[in-house]
Amino acid sequence: DVKVTQSSRYLVKRTGEKVFLECVQDMDHENMFWYRQDPGLGLRLIYFSYDVKMKEKGDIPEGYSVSREKKERFSLILESASTNQTSMYLCASRRNLNQETQYFGPGTRLLVL
Amino acid sequence: GENVEQHPSTLSVQEGDSAVIKCTYSDSASNYFPWYKQELGKGPQLIIDIRSNVGEKKDQRIAVTLNKTAKHFSLHITETQPEDSAVYFCAASTAGSARQLTFGSGTQLTVLP
């Protein structure tokens, strides 16, 4: 089974802090994704990565950056956290561009005070 | 870009009854339509999908139908059980967009015993 793990289930940060959310997958997948989930808005794509050191902006990249130095790890960075970034963050992976199924981690619920 | 609308946002059914969730999409080039189920405290998980060359697909108690002309697709769950209670997301993707998924806003299904 594909396993996608996220470093924290719950996180509380202060406005202005730099926040790192980590995601690791164990199935040698090429593609990885970061979404945020908000009530009534579904899942919105923040960034995705085709492969190591490659990244593409999604629909809502403002205020976020990402890092993919190793194939199994995809990090989401909030350079200066703001209260409107309080949300559930979901990481996903996919084998490659020829496959459609995305496998999700359990999510990190971030509260910015 | 693609826009996916999902209805209803909440749905309550009696155990044993059927449940139907509907989605519409805007991009006629979309050709892949998955449904994800998110149980409490977990990430979304693919439960069924359909491609644009097929009108209907079944997997035990769940089925998905697709009407390309009207650009809508639906999830049907028969003989609902308490464990079907979850949030369901529809999504659409286009081969030309690196198969990114655009998600609907989600439906909270509650199966009442």
C-alpha cells in the first residue's frame, strides 16, 4: 500500500512565524501535491512537483513556497504565517503523469494565531 | 480553467436508502472524473472513477454515471450503511493540464441508523 505521511497532525503558530509542513511518501512516486482544504471550498491546489527539484504553481500559491530536494519528500513553507492561512493542509502523491490516482496523507490542521 | 460544482453540500439518509451526489464541470476537454471519500481524521481516498469514453461504472454498492453532453456526473450509493458516512469529493481532470484534479466543494453524507 502507498503510504503518505505528514509530519504533524495539528500545529499552532503565531502570525509572522515561518512554518514548515513536511510530507513523505514511500512508493517512489514522481509527482507530489500540496492542497488546502476549507469548508465549502473543497480542495484547492497550492503547488505540485513533477519530480525532484521541479515545482509548479497551483491555483493558490500566494504566501506559500515549496521544496523538493529528495524524491520522497515534499515540503510546504509558509514564509510569514498569517491568520488567513489557518486551514487543513493535505499532501498527495501520484506515481507519474500517466497515472491519475492521487494518494493522500492524513492532513495537518494548522492554526495561526 | 476547470470549475467543478457539487451538490448537495450535506445529505442525510436512512440506513438502507440510496444516496446521490451530483457534480457539474465546465471544461469540455475534461476526460477523467474520480470520486474521493474522506473519513473523519483521514485524507481523501479514491473510491471510484470514470473516464469520458464510458457512461457508467459500478463497483458493488457504488456507481458513477457520466453525461458528457450535459457535463455532469453523479455518484450513486445503494443500500447505505453507517460506514458510508463521510465527506465525498468529486473531481475532474484534463490530460492537457498534467492531469491536475479540480475538486468540487464536498458533500457531507450522514447515514442515520
